[in-house]
Amino acid sequence: MFSLSLIQPHLRISEIPATQSFKSSTILSICYSRPKRDEQRNGKLSGFRLVSGKRSTFDSGFSDSFGLEFTGENVSRDGSSSSPSERVDYSLLAERSEFELGRQVHGNMVKVRVENLIVESSLVYFYAQCGELTSALRAFDMMEEKDVISWTAVISACSRQGHGTKAIVMFTGMLNHGFLPNEFTVCSILKACSEEKAIRFGRQVHSLVVKKMIKTDVFVGTSLMDMYAKCGEISDCRKVFDGMSNRNTVTWTSIIAAHAREGFGEDAINLFRVMKRRHLIANNLTVVSILRACGSVGALLLGKELHAQIIKNSIEKNVYIGTF
């Protein structure tokens, strides 16, 4: 476990004023991103500090006056270091993964009383991304002010970690507090409805999307289809599909899989043929679904044709395709 005391000489968190909220939120972004394997293997953590006069794509929405700089000192667990100086962009810094560092950044934020919506929302998102649902909810509850981003972070975390009922409760609370969900919130709550088979609540979410004219892109449409399909409402799933102006391979695969799963093999096959005419490329799940449909209706010829296409198009073979 890394100690923040090894990093504090380089990362002066105590000097972060609440008005410069992007600094703490960026640090938290660094903490919940993917680790560098070589740094994990060496047991070392590159030092970095807030500096003036540097800007990059990661902080393009904030002040020109600040940025992050690697000191180049590879601080080991025992405090020893080497010091070739180098600067890196935020995109490189974002490859770090330090849950303990993030927690200690949180502790330092509390000490210096950083109270800022952006920072606090980043903290909720940090814990959510690290799979620490309890900590994310605690950080959320401690926020004096909340916004759509913070609500979406906890709803998504609950849904992603299998707490669908909690996600529904949080979504209801969001509406009761006067917040209108965005497309990301909608996709998260629809996933929760799918897992909990909460068709009645899912219909209410669908109605909200229509009435409030929430952005209904291909992801929202596909999420609605998936919710209806997993709740066994194939006709409603098809209505959503037919009403979508934009469809991609995932959308077509969802509708085909839904029909195949519910025993409507002929319909699944017909949809697949339409998909082919529109020159969309099938993925592995499409292939698995249509093979299931072929098996259910005894469509041996189509199954053989599909097998030939798999070989011709070099669709990646896997254990699921190989079992059909």
C-alpha cells in the first residue's frame, strides 16, 4: 500500500483552493483509471505535482494556469527515488490506478474543507468506478448540493453491481428532487429494470423519455428494447425497434436475440435477412442468436449458409459459436 506521505512533497493537495475544483477531480480521475503494469511490478509510483503554465486535453474545460507534471521521481515504497525530469500529458497520467491514493486525496479534501460540486461528484464517480458502492453512497449522501452527474454516478453504480432495487429507489429520489435524467441515467435505470424484471417501472421510464423528450439515441433505444425483451414483452420490444431512426449492429442483434430467446425463430431469421440486406456485419452474439433460431425451427440450410459465412468472413470463433 502506497503512503500519501511519499507523494505529498510532489502533489501539494493542501494548496488546492476550493475554487480550483478541477485539480482534485483530475487527481481522482487518475486514481480510478487503469494501472500501468510495469509500475505495479516495480512497486514504484511516479511522483507528480500541480504546476503553472501547462494545459492539455484532459483539463481543456478549465483554467490555463494549472496542470499536472510528473517530477520523474520514481518514489518506491521505502521512500527512495531517482530523478530524471520529464513532463507527460493527462492522458498518460490517467493510466494510473491507486485506490488508496484516491482515498487519501479524499481525506485531504476533508481536512482542507474542499466543498465544490465538481470535486464531490468526481469523488462519487471515483468510488463507483472502483466498485466501492458503500463509499460512493456515503460520499453522495454527504454532498450539500447534488446534480444530474452525481445522481447518475450512484444509479449507474447500483445497477452495474447488481443492486437494481436500490438503483430504482435512487432514480425515484432523483425525480422527487426535481432532476431530469439524461440519456446515461436512462440507460442505467433501464438495465436495473431488466435485471429486476420491473416492467411497470420500465414503462414509466419509457413514458418519461417520450414526454420529456430526453435524447433518444441508439443507446437509449437499444436499452429500452433490452428491457422489454428481458421482461418478456417482445411486442413492445419490436415497437421500439420499428420506431428507431438509427440502428447499429448492436440494435439489430438485440432484436434478433430477443426473438430467438423467446422462441420466435422465424421472426429472428427474417430480421437477420433484413439486416444482411442493409449490409450490416454480424458479430458473435448475432451469430449465436441466429443459430439458436435456426435450431429451433429446423432451418438447416440457413444454418449451413451461416456457417459458410463465418468461414468466409473470418468471424472470430469462440466456444459459444462452436457449440452450435
